[in-house]
Amino acid sequence: MPDVALADYLLAAGLAVIAGLDRTAALQLMISRPIVAAPLTGWLLGDPLVGLQLGALVELLWIGRLPVGAAIPPDDTQVSIGGTVLAITMGTSLGYSGPGFIVFCTLIAMPLGKFGQYFDRLARHRNNRLLQNAEAGLDAGHLKVAETYHLIGLMHFAFSSLATFVVIVAGGSLLVPSLVALLLSPVVAAVNWLWLLFPLVGTAVFLGTINVKRSMSLFGASFTSAFLLLWLL
């Protein structure tokens, strides 16, 4: 794996902010999806394959939990970006690699993604206040104030994304060396089952969010078709 310098952390942090804004506040180019954000992070750090593997895991697991309306799920964008940074940087410093270590870093990053819910709620709460101030300014005839508060609102979401990224990377950098000796071996031993479990759980969650009367039949048909396709290949 390549050596990781401070500039790489800064590049990843910049991508975390851009992808975080794309998630709900601006752009909407879908670069915030884990299957895109994680490989981009890996490419910036010199190992896109790690990002692609990790992004596929997170995408399948979170595919049914979207930040739509008032729903604020854990930040899958920052989990995928931060998890990729951990897999590459910790792999470089500790000498680990492979699918087992990628899954291990994903499992470390996932619970830290809950901090994204807190930071996102905080940003939205502050933006609610901005809306009230903007309305008061418009009533007073200050038209420029709407643009100013809009930009400040974007900054709130940017800081929310950056804070979540920092928590995942900093917290993970402390947890991975502490837990790797204890948990990596069981994860490596079960890695094939874990690769299967992630999409199964994600599919089950997704089916639970849609109104399909015969969801079990749909799940069974999709599951069987996937295995037949793998067998044919």
C-alpha cells in the first residue's frame, strides 16, 4: 500500500466536505453515495480498489436509508470516506491488508457514523434560526440578506460533514490499533460470510421500506437469481 501523508488527509477531508454538501444541501450529483465516494477517496489516497470494496459494502447496507425530508440516518457518506481512509492509513502503518481488514475497518467506522446524525441535527437547528433571521431581513427590505444566510447555511452543513469525518478518522485511528489484535482474526475467519451478510441485511432493510405485498417472494427470487448468476459465471 502507498505511504499516506498529511496532504492525503487534507484531500480526503476536502472530498468529505464536498460529498457531504452533495448529500442534502447542494449539488446533488450523487457523489455522496458510498459506491462513488469511497472509490474516489481510495483513488486520492492511491488505492481505489480498497475504496470500491468498502463502498460496495456500505452502499448495500444503507441503500434503504436515505436522508430524505426529516429523516436523518447515520452518515453513510462519511462512513465510506472515513472507513476508506482508515483501511488505507491503518493498513499502511500496521501492515494489514485484504478483505478481512477492509471489513474490520468498516465495522469500526459504522458506529462512529452515528455522530453524523448529531452534527446534521445541529446544522439543521442552526439553519432554522437562519431562516427566521432571513425572513425578518426580507420583511425589512434587505434582499441581500437571503443570499448571505443561504451561504452560512451551506457552511453549517460543510462543518457538519467535516466534523463527522474527523470523528471517524480520529476515533478509528485510536480504535483500530487497540482492537485489531482482538477482533481481526475472527473477522478474517468469517469474512466470506460477512461479505454475504452485508448485502442480505441491506436488501432486507430496503424491502422493509417499500410497499410490496409479496416482498418475501421478491426477496427470494432476487436472492436465487443472484446465486444462479454467480454459479453460471
